Amino acid sequence: MADVEERSDSAPLNAPPGAALPAGPAIVSPMAPARPLDAVDRDILRLLQADGRASVRSVAERVHVSRANAYARINRLIDDGVIRGFGARVNHERAGHGASAYITLKIVQNSWRTVREQLQALPGAAHIALVSGDFDVLLLVHTPDNRTLRELVLTRLQSIPEVLSTRTLLVFEETDLDPYPADRRG
């Protein structure tokens, strides 16, 4: 971390001046114990979720710590697997995906790993979760239009042998929420 002070005041984390924050996921040991997060860590997470391109200098100023401290904390959050990567929040409709849906799936018992691999390969799959309750899997998809969504559900999903049934819930509107609203910070 000796090179932290040698960088430009506005240089992003782990990057030469002018470069963006790393985009790839962190590699984490599955056995590594999670370290507790304090208020500063949570503020850093909130800031980076709002702007993954924020410089270390900007983050440090906004959470009232030194650049070296912010740099060390962000790297620890990456190393611990708390931060899995950096990305853009996309307006799917403006990006050409005018149809979004949550699809619930009932699957054959003990087939999760096989089904997950097939779901990950689906065009437009954005989020996959193994859940408890009346169904087994919750899948979020974004497609260009309803015709493509229909094809994905009726042809692609229902042709997976381990999928017993599906139920499609169209998304009419969505809003990203602040993961650390002011009344829950601390």
C-alpha cells in the first residue's frame, strides 16, 4: 500500500490515474470468516453502490477518513468478498429490454446445480435465487419484448427436464432502493 500516496488525489482504487474501479468479482475463500462492518464500511458500500466509479479520494472525503484508510477499507471489503465487483445500474427499457419478469420455478428435488447452470445460460437472465416456499427458484429476466419473453418461458424454460412448472410475473415498473437508508445506518 506504499503506492497509495504516490497516486494522483483523484486516482481510482487499484488503477492508474484516469482508470475506473475494477469490474471483476473478488475471489474469496469460502471458509474465510466474515469480519463485522462498522458505520464507515457501510457508508463506503453505500457510496460505491451509488457510484462505482468514485475515486478513493472522493470516498475518503465523503466518509471523513484519510485516503490511505479508505483505500485499505475498500481493499479489505473486496478481499473479504463483501464487494463482489463494480458495475453499472442499467435502465433496462432504455437499453432495449422493454419486458422484464420474475419467473418462479418448481424443480425436481436435488437438481438445483444442474438447473442453475442452464438458467445462467439464458439470454436476459439477470438474477437467480434458490428460495423456500411454494416454489424453488426465483429468476429475473429482461428481454426486448413480450414475444421474446414468451419464447424464453414456453420454449427455453419449460424444455429443461428438471423444471416441473413455471409462473411468470410481469414487471410493470421497478425502482432501485438505497441499501442503507438514513434510518438504518449505523
